[in-house]
Amino acid sequence: MNTPFATVTDVSNLWRPLSSAEQTKAENLLPLVSDELRVIARGVDVDLDQKAADDEAYASVLKIVTVDVTVRVLRQSTEGEAMTQESQSGLGYSWSGTYAVAGGGIANSILNNDLKKLGLKRQQIGVMYTWPGSKDKQ
């Protein structure tokens, strides 16, 4: 496993003091989150370790994203499914709820916004030529 982009101390300093159980979980999560980000970056031909070594500001953003994803996973309930919204009805009984992180897990905790911060996801503009020979007439 590679070196994580953030430490348990970073999580504690940037979020809140952690319980001993949370510290243990964070120690296990940080390398996994970092490697997940590396694999995503590798898919778009980006070497996160090299970019972090070349640019201190990028390394800081990488640390922030790693901490944010780790905190999202730590906040997921382990006592059942974490709900963001729940409603119930009366006599005809009805129930509905919305899960905080559908599917849960680390991969689902990495948001598109996190990838945009790291420059791994950008809007692409493309052109599709619909008539014959039009590509040659630029």
C-alpha cells in the first residue's frame, strides 16, 4: 500500500477530535481512500503522487479531499442504514425514507465535486459532424 495523502491527525485537526474507535477506523480508511483516488486518477492518466510532489497547493487540496471522503465514511452509521429523511403516516400506515449514502462504502463517498477539485473530472465539449464530407471542410 502507498502512503496515504492525509493522516489521522489531519482528520482530527480538520474535522473534530476522534474517539479511539474512530481513530482506528480512520487509520484503516486513509490508505484505502488514497489508493481509490490513485486508481481513479490513473484512469485519466494522472499521477497524484507526482502532482502532489511537484505542487504544494495541489498536495493540500489532495489532503483536504482525502479527509473529506474519510469523514463521510466515518459519519456513515454502523448501527443500520443512515437516513437523511424519514416519514411515516397514521391509520393506513405508510413509511418512506431516503438513505444518506445509497450503497454506502468508500467508492460511493467520493463525489464528482471531489474529483473536480483534483482536476480529474472536467466538462468536455465535442463536435459531431452529421453530413458527409463536412469534417474535411474545416
